[in-house]
Amino acid sequence: MIPPNYSDICKPVNDLFSKDYPFGALKLEVKTTTSNGVSFTVNGAQDLKSGAIISELKTKYADKVNGLTYTESWNTANLVTGQVEVANKFAKGLKIEFSGSSALSSAKRALRSKINYQQDNLFARVNIDALSPSATADVTVSREGVIVGAELAYDLNSGAVNKTNSTIGYAGQDYLITLQGNNSLNLFQLAFYQRVTEKVESGARAVYDYKNPEGGVSAELGSKYILDKDAYVKAKIDNAGRLGLSFTQLLRPGVKLSLAGLFDTARLQENTHKMGAALTFEA
């Protein structure tokens, strides 16, 4: 089987702790697809504290016959982005991406290229930013459930490696255990995820900063319970007493609502809590 890319090795546990928790914001997402395969996505989010609104319009066209995908987006920061992907055209498992972005109100520019290659037991990527200039590469290999990955970033101007991350883990039929060493092995994270039953998922993660030993180990526990085919609840709590609760309901096919709250149980009488909601339309 093809392993996940380096960024997605811990995806099950990361989704358990971050997905469906729109804290401190009102979010709206609308997805539509035309008859000729062009998809449109509109994202909008309002910060409940500052009132600031951030939104984005994204258009995506996929030519499945030729393995070509074109994506363009425009957000409220006046940043226009375009991306072209070519998959399995030159070799099986090879995907080449070219992307560029330009801020209409400033001189901010970016020009990137990415090469992805995946085969059984291997997923490798190289990302080059031509204007920085810098390069990032990562690779993931797997064998009989064991997953090993590494990532590094290289500054072409200084000729120095400015980021190194590594991960080792084991994926069973219904669980995942990972150990990550980030920031040149100065920040460690141990994570565990398990699908306990068809309706229950649970996970835990602990983080230790080697450069800040006085801070100790930060830990977090989380769980998801499926109420029925259209609804589920999630909960998480960390060692600082912050409790996150979330409820997600499929109102009708293509319409999903998520409600969430983050509560500081150590300061219940203070105005430190955050609420939020997200509504998604898809057609």
C-alpha cells in the first residue's frame, strides 16, 4: 500500500483534535460543481472578537482523461493564486505541480514547483520556491505497518538546512502510534489514535519542548462519538484545563452544521471562553 505523505502521517489524530472545532469564528463554506466538471468553493470566516472577515473564492477544473487539474483562487487579502497539476502523465505515480501567487496591493510574489512520487511503500515530495529561493523535501516509507518519514528545508541563498523533522510510527488495523521529532529534534510529540468501535474514536498526544524543559509536558485527550448516520459529537481536554466540545449535524444531503465551544475550566467565571459555528453547503 502507498503510505501517506509526510504531512498526513498523523492525520487521524490531528483531525480528531482540530477538525469540526470552529472556535471563535462563524464560518461558511459553499461547494458546487457544474455539469462540465468545474467546481467552485467559497469560504468565509468572521472573527467573533475583532469582527474581521476573511473569504476566498476558488475554482477548480479537472481533465481526468489527460490527468490535468487547474486551480485558481482569490481572497480578501487581494492574493491571486493559480496552480496547474499533471498526474500520471509521464510516469505512474508521478505528479508535477506549478503554482504562482501575486498580491494585487503589494509586491508580494511567489513561484513554486512541486514533484510528488508515490509507489507501494513509498511517498516522496520535493517543493522548490523559486523566489525565496528555498527547497523542501520529504519522504515516507512503510513496511508491514511500520511508517518512517523525514522532512528537511534548505535555504539556497545561505546554503544551510533550516528545518529538519522526522517521524516514526506504527499503523495497525484500527490504531496508529507516532513519535515525531521536530525543529531539529528539539520538539517531540507522541500521539496515539484508536477506532475503539464503529461509533467511538479516541486519541491522545503529548508534546515536550527540549529547549523549554521548565514548561514540562503538555498533554491532550480527545474522543469522537457517532450518534447516528447524520450526527456526531467530539470532546477534548488538555492538561491546562481547556475543554473543547463540538456537535456536527447533517441537516440534509449537502448541508452540514458544526457548533463548538472552548471553555477554560480553571477560569469559568472569566470571559475567556470561545464559541463558534460552521455551515457547509455542497452540491
